[in-house]
Amino acid sequence: MARNPPRYLEIQRFLLERIQSGDWPANHQIPPEEQLARDFQVSRMTANKAIRDLVQQGYLTRQPGLGTFVTDRKAESSLVDVFNIAEEVRAREHDYSNQLLALESVEADDEVALRLGVRIGAPVFHTLMLHRENGVPIQLEDRYVNPRWAPDYLDADFTRHTPNEVLVEAYPISDIEHVVEAVLVDEWTAQQLEIPIQSPCLRMVRRTWSSDHLISYARLVHPGDRYKLRSLVHRSMGSR
């Protein structure tokens, strides 16, 4: 005999239908727990679980003292970890695609040499890739890799795997450095991202290590109106 689904799932379906239909746009305040509990004839604890799960999934955000609101479902990346952008997009149940713009060995210029820890003019591997979500560009990835530590990088099948996926699979990340800044992009970058020239963007500079080896230096540019960066840090109650 089939069992009825938990009651909190009914509330979640109701909330998601309103959000995904557009009836409740970004920043719309949803009904409070007390009202949902009354409407669905459940306990407040059940209503709380329905909301809490959707907060964890990124559909809702709580603002203490104000209520719970629909989030702006821009693409987002974590600042405290490194995830495969293809998996991030698919986790949102969206279509992921990319375009490989460059796959080559080049000589390190001053900046690349400094960031990657090699001599100026030393050979380094370079990939340039445009990532899309539902056909819309969300990230231009300009990546340099030290061939000493990743000699097979250029042999990877980038039609099936992202640069991040290739590197993490072969060289598990031990350390990450992120630097984020707001920038106005040039004409070429704007064309790739399909945005007006001088549009505000977020640029993340990322360096990754595997053990003691500095593997990769990447510049990731995101259109400011299509992307957001997130950081979640857990601190013990006794910390000051």
C-alpha cells in the first residue's frame, strides 16, 4: 500500500510552483510559517522544515526580523571551495554548454610568471573557455597551468570535461586562493559574454595548489547581473 508523501513536501511544492511560475519573483516575501501551518493544517515545525529545506537549496533566504524572501536565482559560486561549473549549472536543472576558445602552450608574461611561480618566458599551458547556462554566457575562464605539475593537461578532452574537472580529477586541491574585484570589461570580453561594452562584471582570480605544487592560475569573469559569489563560514559558538 502506497504511503502518502510527507506533508512538508506539499508545502514545498506549493512554494516552488509560485516561485518557478514567476508569480513570486525575486525578493518577494512568502507567507510566514504560522500562516502556512494553518493553510495546510500542519504543525509549525512541519512548515518550518519545508521552508528550511528550500533555504538550503537556495530558493529562499531568511532575513531576521523581516521574514523569508525569494532569492535572486543568479548563478553562483562559492568563495571557500572550488566546484565544477558544469555541475553547478546542472544542479539548478539548467542546460550547461561551453565553447573552447584557446588550447595552447604559450610563454609566460610578467603577470602569469608571477602568479604561477615560473620564470618569465617559461612555457605554460593556456586554455580559454566560455561557459553558458541555458545558452547564456555566465563565465569567461582564462586559465594558465604549470606543465611541470600537470604535463597531460592539453591532452584532455575539453568537449566532455571542464578545465576544473580535469585538474581536480588528476591533482586534488589542497589549497585555494581567491581574489575578487569589480571590473568594467573591454570590447572583446563584452562580445564573448554578450553584454554591452564597459558593463560591470565580477572578476575572480583563483590559484590552486595540490600538495606543495602551484598547479593553476585562472581569471574568471562573470557578468555582474548574471552571477553572484557566496561564502558560508561555520564558527564555533565559543569563538570571538
